[in-house]
Amino acid sequence: MENLTQLVSVITPVHAPSIEYLAGAYESLAKQEMPDGWDWEWLVQEDGQAAALVDALPHDPRISLGTGRPGGPGVARTLALARVSGQLIKVLDADDQLTPGALARDIVAFDAHPQIGWTTSRVLDLLPDGSTAGWDKDPAGGLIDRGSVLSFWRANDYRASVHPATLCLRRDLVFALGGWMALPASEDTGLLLAANAVSAGYFTREYGLLYRKWPGQVTSHAAHREPAEYQARMRIIEARADTLASMLPNGLPLTPLA
């Protein structure tokens, strides 16, 4: 049988204010050194149909551009799933950047631990002045038990123990969970907690992402923390994770990577 290249499908939703940062995201992706037999594809999904990305992306055959009606980052990411060819799906927001070796470390973790459904890593906040700042409460590196992220999230004012912007997940897990939640925000946290409800994960202590802090990001807007909507989002995320855990007490069977 022919030995075909395995792919990591990197999904990036884009709205107009973040287009200026796409070049940095692409540069960080282009610099990734992949293990033998692996490559990546970049699925860029415009949130809306303004055709604003036509001249914003480089000419690289690994890039696939999609558009759709505006619905927020979760809808954009889920629409991009229609074009996924990889066995692994990696999250990369338009304004963030991967660190060197991030994709290779994800692949190594999946190869070493076939029982896991997802991986995450440490994050450095990329501040407007170009400096970076970390978080001093990252967990120890290694396997993450089912349900442990949800337990931490509940006990720490709805802050997860690992960062959903660093997620890399098995394709079959993402599709089994229906992609990202239909929420105006926190849809990535919802996917993280749902994935942890049905499968173990892995945390890499090396920094895997530069997470840009800037005024235009969705999480910096006052609406992101509007009390009534915020509490509703948290209740929905929690209920989904609890329901999945109770319905699948033995976890979700996962297909080993080829």
C-alpha cells in the first residue's frame, strides 16, 4: 500500500479586524518542522462573505480559503470542517502564532499515547509592545485524566487548567462532538471540556502558542463578560460536558492514527 503523507489540518477563522495579523500566523506555520511522513494544510475561513481575504493570503497550495455567512468564530471553524483532510485538527486563531516545533510536539504526543483524544500546551501572552507574559499555574506536563479539566474549571471561576487556543484534536473526536459549540463566545472552551469529558488528553510544558493581546480581540470586549449571557454560556458548556460524561462512562472509542 502506498505510504501517503499524513496531515494536520490547521483551522483559522478570520474576521475583518484580525486580517492584519494573518501574515504572522502564516509565517509561524510555514516555519514548522514536521516529522517524517507529515505535513499541514491551512484552512482559513472568513466569517462573512466580504471577500476581504482574496489578496491577504500568500500563494501556497497548502492553503484553502472558505467563506460563509457571518456567525462568529465557532461557526466559521465548524464550516471549515467541510474541507478537512487531516487526521488531526489544530486550532490557530488569526491573531496568534505557533511557536517552533508546536505541531511536531502534538504529533509526538499522539504517537506516544494512542489513548488520548487531544493535546494542549503552554501559552505566552503576546502583548502590544512585543513583550510576552506567561501563567504560573500551568499543570505538570503529561497525561490529563478525563474530567480533570472540568473539575478545575468549576473550582476556578470558569477558567480552564489548559488553554483551548492550543488544542489539537483527533478528527473523529471533533466530528463526534459536532465541532465547535453554537455560542457567540467560549465555543473553544466548550469543545475542550466536551473532549475532556469523553477522552484523556496531554499537556506539553513547552510553550506552543503566542496568544496576542490587543483591543480588537473578541475576549477584550465588554460584551464578552456581560453577566446574563456569560452565565448562560457557562451553564450550557457545563451541562454538555456533564451529559457526555454520564452517557459515555467508558469514554469515546477512538480510531488509532495510521
